[in-house]
Amino acid sequence: MTRRWCLWQTPAVPATVAATTAWENWARTASASPAGVVRPRDEAALADQVARAAAEGLRVRARGAGHSFTPVAVTDGLQVDLEHLAGLEAVERRQDGTARVTVLAGTRLYHLHHLLGARGLAMTNLGDIDRQTIAGAISTGTHGTGLRHGGLATQVCGVRVVLPDGTVRAVSVDDAPGSPERELFEVARLGLGTVGVLSAVTLEVVPAFWLRCRERPERLDAFLEDPDAYAASADHAELYWFPGTRSILTIRNDRLTPDDAARWGTERSGLKGRVRLLGQEVRGLVDDEVIANGLFEVANRLATAAPGLTAGINRVSARALAARERVAPSYQLFCHKRRVRFREQEYAVPRAAVGDVVRELAAWHRRTGEPVPFPVEVRFAPSDDVWLSTARDRDTAYVAVHQYVRMQYRRWFDAAEAIFVAADGRPHWGKLHRRTAADLAHHYPLDDVARVRRTVDPGGVFANAYSDTVLGAAT
């Protein structure tokens, strides 16, 4: 039995149009001075604004929360802010507890957690942060970790997309393979916003679940001996390595059965359980806010002022790591607060190559002593069939390098990128890299992507310099 709930609908009011407004992304790596900014309050207003801009010869780019490090949202034309197109539009439940939910495109992930949780639902996997809009997250290939759980785009089963003439097209995974509708869906669900502005996204979601998180410090060498074994040691495994040390922080998240989650909830409802829970919450606050953000900011400022101290800072940070275990709703453990501002480059490499990649990063850092106070992150993903997914057609490991926003990052990122490219890596679409369409053509069906773009957007209304660089000019 399928039930459809129409939960709410935004009233039809005119879009809010702003004059030229300077824009900068979160990492301060991209900025724009668009001709105008529009904040439509419903889908009809969005369609009208897009059509007007196209008729006036303006290019159009949607902007989300600004958490992409690349200039994916930059334009000198019209920038569309979807902040008012937010909320849960509809739910279609199935007997097995799963559901399809339709979410307005500007919904922030941290808001979506609660909208789904109130209905006993959750996304099956999430990335490290949840500040993004759902449209921005899927369009740039946001992913989490787990050998059986793909990126956010793999959870998308339908979209509504506004085309240059203001037409709203609904396309989905249910459209016939090879049909124009299905091909538009493939590029709309992960395509850097190059076929239109998303107004709504339909997701496959699952019954809400809890995770058991085990964090513990370990030795880098133990991971390098058998990366596959580590990746398979939990439902969602990841790790952080501190450059200049042989120490890693391992994080293993395992999905609890409903009975286990209920049992844990019962245990914490008693007096001893409440005391233990309070202790965990206090420690979590100290670890996540004081150490992971407050003290980490101080450490990075110190490294900026005195780069020669960076190696010592990393050794102290590594020694300060301690084991801990937590149980909580999935989104609370998948996602983290990241208040320390940084730049990031991330590549998807074949899973079999991840050990060698990390070894080479460590060797380069050992030779150069480059000051890098931020840890390197390693995650995992299964192969998928999304056209522009960085995990397309191969089991994948993601390796991300970071640098504090006040520190020089180019030497570290260039060296890392050379190692990633040699391993046949693919850059994350929303993180810093120097690759071009010519480099990436053997990884993706870029000719098919260009054909779809030419069909729905022959004038290149939704293109910008970044999309032309990485996907090629479609016109």
C-alpha cells in the first residue's frame, strides 16, 4: 500500500530580486559579482526569473550554501538563491518502511534530518557536514563512506528542473533507459547545475536508524598493511592521518538493528543510563567543540605564525587522541560541525591503490617537511552507475588533503594532485583541483553529457567558466 502525503505548499508570491551583490564561498576560494540575485519564493517564480534572464541574454547559476571550494556557482549573470524553496513536499511510503520523499531544492541537509526524523525516516548515508542545500550537495557529488552505501546522488530517484524557457521538467530513474527524460535525469542529479535549476529532489530514504560509533587512535602502518580489511571493518569506516606522524584516528560507524537501538534507549532511560548519557554528552561537547574546533583553531593559528612548529603540533595532537564510543541517531554521527575554516582537495582513487597513495603522500611530506596542521581524510564507496559520479564503475577510496585557510596550500595540493593523478584519480567536483575536460574524458561519458546539455540548453544559459573547463563547452 502506498500513501502520499502532501505536507505543505509555499504560497505564490513574487520573487525577491536584489541588485548586484558581491558573493564569496565559505572557503574564500571563489567570488562573484553577478548582475543580480533572485530569491524565488516558489517554483513558478523561479521559472519566471530563469526565463526572463535567458531572454535577456544572461547566464544563470544556482548557488547553494557556498560550501563548494570550486567556482561552480560563479557567474556575472543571474545568481539564484533557493533559500525560500525549502521543506518537505511529499512522502510516498512503502510497506517495508522505506519511502520516496520529495524535498524542495533549497532545503538544508541539517533541516532535512529533522523533517525526515519526525516521520521515522532517514537518508541512508551522508557526508561529513550538513550545511549544504540538497540541490548543491547532489549536484557536486557529495558522498559519505561505506562499502555498501553510495554518495548522495545514488539516493536520488527523481528531480524537477527548470529549463531556459521556464519549462519545469520532472524526470526520474523510472523513465525508460536511453530516453531523453532518463538522460536528462542522469545529468540533472549530478551535473554541476548545467542542465537547469533544480526546484525539487525526490530521494529514496530508509527507516530511521541509529549508529554505534567507535573512535580509537591506531598506527598508520596497521591500516597500510591491509586497507581493504579496514574498509570492511565497519558499515561506515573512515580515518584521519596526521602528517608528520605515524598516527591515525580510526572511526567505525555500525548500523544498529531496531532491537539494539531500542535496548540502548531503554538502558539510558534509567538513572544510571541518564548519568552515563550526561557524561557522554559532556565529553562529546568537549571533544567536538573545545578540542575539534576551539583548540584546533588555536593550533592552526600557531602553525600559521610559526610554521616550524607544525610537526610538533601534529605530534601533540596525535598523542592527545583517545578512544571513545557513542550511540546516536545516524545523522548525528555521520555529520560534524566544522568551524575551523580550511581549503580542501579530494580525489577518488581505485580502492586497490589507496595504500600506495597514502604511502606516497607520507613520503613527500617526510622529504619536504611542508607545514600541514590539518589531517588527511580517507573514506570509501562502492561502485555506482551515475554518469558523473567519482565512483562510477569502480570501487573507490577517497583521499582528501586540507590546509588551514590562513596558510599557503598550493605546494601541498599540487604534490598531492600529482600523486592522485598517477593513481588514475578523479577530482571531487566541488573541491580544489586543476583538471580539465580533456583530462577527464576517459573517466566519464562527457560526449553524452554535452549532447544532453545542447538539447536542453543550446544557448549555454546554465554554463560558466568552471563547467566549461571540467565538462567542456556544450554549445
